[in-house]
Amino acid sequence: MVLKDNEIQKLITTFEDFITEKTCDALSTLLKEPIQYKVTMLKNNENSNEDIITSDEIRMCSVRLNGKGDLHIELLYTVKLNHAINIASKLLGTKVNEIDEMGTSALQEVANILTGSFFNALSENTGFRIDLSTPTFKEGELQELLTEPANDVKSQINDAVITDVSLCGKETRTEIHMIIIQHPEHAKKIIIPNEQKFEENTYKNSTNTNLLGGENALIDQLIGETSSDEKRSEENSEINSLIENTSGETNNGRK
């Protein structure tokens, strides 16, 4: 099963709307600089292009999460080592020279925040309910990193719809690839007409404290403050508070 050309364009346009709505603002808050983005279809069975992420980025740090509920979406964040160090330094408020345990936690938290912002935008615009998983960190080559989440949405990687969202800081050129991996049927759910979509409360679980779509107060507060002109402190108190608050939560959906 593959997406038709018009479906591919509609999916890309929809993702662009979600990224523009919240995700760019969330990353801008973390990196303290404006963010540019580009959305590209990497793989849609025979409509594939595996060279969009260039060869000098093959060995990467990555954080994997997924969302399940009305939709199943696998997310893989990949970043070159020097960019990962820059991101961890900004989030921790101090210069780091390697991705150690603290650096890994910082990258996982960035992935948590970006995923939460993306799923919030998706939920608010579609009514779908999605449960966010715990992030996992891994290093490896791109194809190796992609295979595991792709196989979780479809038995063969060539049957998965894989979309790359490149997020890049305008000033430092720090770049994160947010790779969205879906089964074609779930990709189509996002782009079908509104009247065919699920009711907002189709997916509910009273024991789940991490349902997305307006219920992530921590993330909503962070994103909402991006429009403020107030100067943030040099100690990155807002980001440090965010890391401390999330690190104390259970593994039921968030780190």
C-alpha cells in the first residue's frame, strides 16, 4: 500500500501546519533562536529517496518515541554528535564535551518536548487521542536506527511511510531531524476529510495521565511563553525547572 501523489502532498502540508503551529516555537524556546524547517517524504514504498539525509550524517545520536491510541506514530529524532553537544549544552546551561548520562537525558527531554508539541497540534486539529511513550536513546547508522520503528508499524520497512522534518536553528545552524514513521493506513487517517475522522474521545484510558491535546500543561506553558519578550535568566532557570519536573515523573508515558 502506498500513498498517491495528492495524498503525499496533503500529508506534507498537514505536518507543516503542525510543525509551524507549535513545534518550531518549542525548539526555539530551548535553543533561544529562530527555527527553520523543511518537510520531505523519505520513503513511500516505490516513491523513496534515501539520500535526503546526506552521508556525513549517517552515524547519529537518536531518541525514539512513539504515540499510540487513535493513531500509531513512531518518531525518531536523529542528530549529528556536534549538534547533539550544542543542544545538550544549551538545555543544561553549561558547556558539555560529550554525550554522557546528563547529555543523554537532555536530548531525551528535547525529544519529549518536541513530540508533545507535535502531538498537541495534531490532537487539537484532528481530535485524535495519542499516548506518548518513554524516550529511548541510541547511537547508530541511519538505516539501522530506522529499521526498528519501521518494523513496528509494518513488517517490511518498504511498506512504511517515512517523513523527515529537518529543524534547524537560523543562527547556530544546529539541526535535528524529526523522522515520522507510519503505516500507510494511519497516514491516511490524518488527511481524510474532517467528517470521517474519529470523535475526539474515541481513545480514552482513565489510568493514563499523559493523554495529549491540551492536557500537557507543562509543555503548553513552555510553548505559550515563547511569545513573551521577557529576558530569560543566564542560568536557564526555566529549562532547568522543566528537566527537574519531568525527571521526577514515572515511566508511564514520559520520562
